[in-house]
Amino acid sequence: MSPTESQAIDAAVSEAPIELPRTSQSEPLKKIRHTTSHVLAMAVQKLFPKAQVTIGPWTETGFYYDFDIAEPFTEADLKTIKKEMVKIIKKKLPVEREEVTREEAKRRIEALGEPYKLEILDSIHEPITLYHLADQWWDLCAGPHVETTGDIHPKAFDLETVAGAYWRGDANNAQLQRIYGTAWETPEQLQEYKRRKEEALKRDHRKLGKELGLFLFADVVGPGLPLWTPKGTLLRSTLEDFLKDEQKKRGYQGVVTPHIGRVDLFKASGHWQQYKEDMFPMMAEDGEAAAAEQGFVLKPMNCPFHIQIYKNELRSYRDLPMRLAEFGTVYRYEQSGELGGLTRVRGFTVDDSHLFVTPDQLDDEFLSVVDLILSVFRSLNLKKFKARMSFRDPASDKYIGTDEVWEKAQGAIRRAVQTLGMDYFEAEGEAAFYGPKLDFIFEDVLVVSGSSGRCRWITTCRSASSWNTSRKMGRVSVR
């Protein structure tokens, strides 16, 4: 695509009068999309009586519903299901809420023979509510919903794709069929949404990467493991060299660490306890070693290695701040159904830095880190983003560190964004287990804000809660 074509598309989008809000930004859309997922489930069970229902939530641009069914849905099936949904919508069935006891809900679910709903029932708290589409179909659900199915415009929704999904996201569980859909208040919004999706497909990095000869995937290598061609490597090296130069100007020191490490290293850091399911299996010499969890794993993060470099010798406060940087390759055992081009892979290289600072240096160093990130964004002409202050959930027990150090770390992030006058918002419960984060959230061009797989976080600053009070030292990381 030429620069002229790209500019023309950008101009057209900027002038588009039709707004496409995210579900979380619109209560009417939340109700429409949630009810449309119920209409979908009702239609599927009418056409495919043996299909069992599981969950059907809204997404930021629509909804989905997971079904346990013997044969996968086809494109022809989607067309038939949509026609049945239109019939249900046109009947204007009232959507009625009923609150029941747990025992009554269990009795009714057992009568329908819906094992997944029984499992869901066991995991939710009172009040237990059912939502009925007249007296023709009901679902275990907390809402919210529209008043009648007639509140859904029959020409403002569509069924998009079918994908496989494991129950509860666990590959050891049953594989389900997930139908994705979208729903809007008006047909004009639906058409604008489709237009933006078509334009975005022209810019899909997977398509451009292949056409430009930058990277590829090979089945014999494995899913989620990209291979960079000479052209792609040149592009990547140019970007890395630029970033290394910017870091060097600011006093960062380069390091290199191994791709694997002992399990004990990640036990000490907490990653083994917190992220074991997302790591590649342990490599052990024999069964006895495996039973004792004595072996090696591919590293999911660089942090523990950088800490070992810092701890290698006795440090004085005069040595601080100490800024370590690495383009380190890490590995995550992502589920195959979650992989997508270069945006969700099993092996990737992170521009990863860790700063060891005194408490008195924290604010200035964190500001300096954010300034480095913003300067890179400006150089790459990246403008449309928001800063998300990802803080801990005080009610959760998954976090390490005392309340005092968490407040200190979160305070540094809050002061930084306020000092720099950034567009930011707070997200409670999004912190890492060891510290709060400052995430920079970008949206892909053309596609509606926040759509599934289209809202990207480019980089993260973490003001870690791992303060060493005896040495008066803390840690800031950026990736």
C-alpha cells in the first residue's frame, strides 16, 4: 500500500461521522449484545437440539457463545442460524428476569441435561438469576438485557466466524465450537464496522509480512514460532539499533542472558508458582529429578536473570541507579487457539530493562523511563494511545510485598502520569503479582476501539514492589 493510499484511508476514517463505541462504553450496546448472544443460543438449540450451551458473554465489539456439539458449524450453518435469529427477534419475545434459589436452579438445569451450566452454577454467588425469552428458552445469567427481542434491530447484527475453544480455556477439557457475532444499535453502524474490518484486513501484518518477505511460519518448526527472513532481520535490527542508541544515551548497560534456567531460579522469583501453566514443560535428566522439580525451563521472563547480575557483587548506594537492558528472547506456552501472527506467539524478543534504584531515586527514574518511551513513540509517529495505571486489587491475596511498598510503587506511577499530563486511566486488579504497571494502550487503525485482538499494549513500565529494605534498594522494569 502506497503512502498516498494510506493517507487517503486515514483521512476518510477521520471524517467518518458514524461512532462505533466499545461495549464497555455503552450500556445500550451491552444489553443488545448480551441479549443477542441468548438469541443465538436459542436459535442453535432449536436447529441443533443436541447442542449443549456453555457461556455467551459480550465482547467489546459484539458477543460469542460456546457450544458442545458433535460436528463443527459450517458457513451454511451460520446462515441458517442467522435466519432463525431474525425470526426470534421479530417475535418481540419479552426478556424476563427470575431470581431463584441455588437448589431450584440446579433442579432445572439437571432437567435440561446441561452439565456445563451446572459447573457454572457451582462457581457463582447469589443472587442466582435466570433470564427467559418468553416461555420458550432460558439461561443462567446475571444480565443486563433489553426488554424484548424486538429491541434488537434485525439488520444491525451479524454472525462472523466459528472457532474452536476449550472449556474453561483448558486444553485438557472438551473442545467447544465458538460462534462470534457482532450487534449494533443501527444498520449503519454495522455497515461501518464491516467497512473498517475490510480496510484493516488490507493492513493485516500477517498479510503484509508474507507479501514483503519479512517473516514466515513453518509447521515443521511449530506454531507461534516465527522465522525472520533476511529482509525482516534487517528491519528488526534497524529498530533494535535505534532503541539501543537511545538507551545508551540515558546510561543503560547492555547484558545478555541464557534462554533457559533452573526451575529453582523461577521458584525464587515466584514465576514458577504464578505462571507454571504458561511455561514450557520442565526438562529433567530423569524421573527422579522430574519428581523433585529439579530441572531446566525455557525462560518466560528476563527479570530473574537481571537480578542475578545485580546480586553478583556487593553494591553501594553510589552504584545506583543501575540500568540493565537486554533484547531477550522469552517463551510462553500459549494455547494453539490463542496464537495469532506476531501478536500472540510462543517465542518473542523483548526490549527488556531493569533499573535498580534507591527509594529516593524512584520518582525521577520512573519519569525518565516514561520519557524514554514517549520519545520512541514520537520518533515512530505513534500518537493515539492511553496510559493504563495497572494497580493491584486490595481484596486479592495473589500479590507479594507489603501495603507500604505497594503504595510507594503505585504512587510513583500516579505522579509520573500526572506530571507529564498524560491521558490515563486506572485499572484495579491488572497489576503483576510483584508490582504495579503503567501500560500504554494503542488501537489499530480503522477497526473499532477495543475490538477483540485489535487493542494493543506496546510497552509496560513496572514499578516493582520488591523493595529490599536492608539495602534500601528497589527495582523498576520496562519492556
